[in-house]
Amino acid sequence: MIKLSKRLQTIANMIPTSIVADVGSDHGKLMIYLFQSGKIMHGYAIENKKGPYERLLKSLQEEKIEDYIVPLFSDGISELPTCVETIVIAGMGGLAITNILLSHKEKLKNVQTIVIDAHSNTKEARSEISKLGYIIAEEKMVKEKDIYYEIIKFIKGDIAIYSEEDLEYGPSLRKEQPILFKEKYENRLHEISNLLLKQLPENRKEDLRKEQIKILGIFNENQNIISETK
């Protein structure tokens, strides 16, 4: 069976048994794994550039599964089949992910689950996807090559109201505060402390102080929750 990176394995673990479309599938490793593991029997691997699409097609043909995991040369979800129940969009910026979804909202009618791995603008991605009628069901943080990745699973549901802190830090992540979450933001606090010692414009320092207070508030909030449950 094909072996996945920690990040892709985390994504795979979040995907329900369903008909899946992987947007920006690259070499198709995720979809090949999902098929080989028996988690899915049918799906679509999507690429919008000729070179990556040809590499994807070759990978699927080598595994002899192109009839089960169908390669699509398509712009985002513009040609998404109506049978698709789960969409995965990983390895892009949050603005690119939301643009793909917002550009063809009509294609989401039967989509029950969206799993994303936004490499930037995660706050905006949480906000915009929630507005499409999805709620955040699960969040995981993964670290690879000193980079922290937030994997987010949305499911179709009632409208959820998220605070600014929820959108920025993740409602589940800020509540559970796993080791990597603490590590990431402890490092950020250290970085802010060092930056405040430097000669920076006062407005920049003010922004850094606000961020510092916000992170400390998240940490203190978690300590209060722990104290209340004892």
C-alpha cells in the first residue's frame, strides 16, 4: 500500500466513507491510498494544469485504478459530478481554496464534507466555508519540516456562530490546545518578545502587543477550563 506523509495521513483519517473528489490531486497519492485501504470505492482526482494532470493520470494508470479513481482535467470544482459527497482541497492558500468553492457554489449541493489544508489565510477559509452552510467538525495540527499545518474538516449543518478567536485559532484547536498548538504559539510569543526589543514603528509594535495579549488570553482561557473541570 502507498505510504503517506503525516499531513496526508491526517487528511485521509478525516475523510468519511463516501464518494470523494480531491482538488489539486498532484500525483494522486491521497486518492490511491483511500482506494487501496478500502475507505472509498470511487472518486475523482482533479488537476487544472497539463503537466500535473499527466503525472496524475500516469500514477493512476500504473496502479490500474483509473476506472475507479477518475482523473479530471478541470478548473477547481467547475466540472464536479453531482455524486460527489466529500471534497478535499489541500496544499493551497486559504484564499485560493475559498475562491474554488465560492466560484461554483452550485456544485456543493450534495457535498456533505469538506476537508481543507490551508497553508495561509486559514482564518478567512474558516469564515467563508462556514458561511456556505458548513460547521467545523474536527481540527488537527501537524508539523512537517518545521512547518505547522492545520487540517480542518467541515460538515454540512446548521449555521454556526464563531468568534474572531475561533476563526483565527480554530474552535477545536483553541479549546483542546494539543501539544503542537501550544508549541506553535509559545514560539510565536517568544518571537514577538524579541521583535518588541527592536526598533520598529510604533504602530507595528502596537499590533504585536495586541497579538501577544490575544495569544496569552487563549492560553489563560484554557487554564480556566482545566481548573473548572477539576
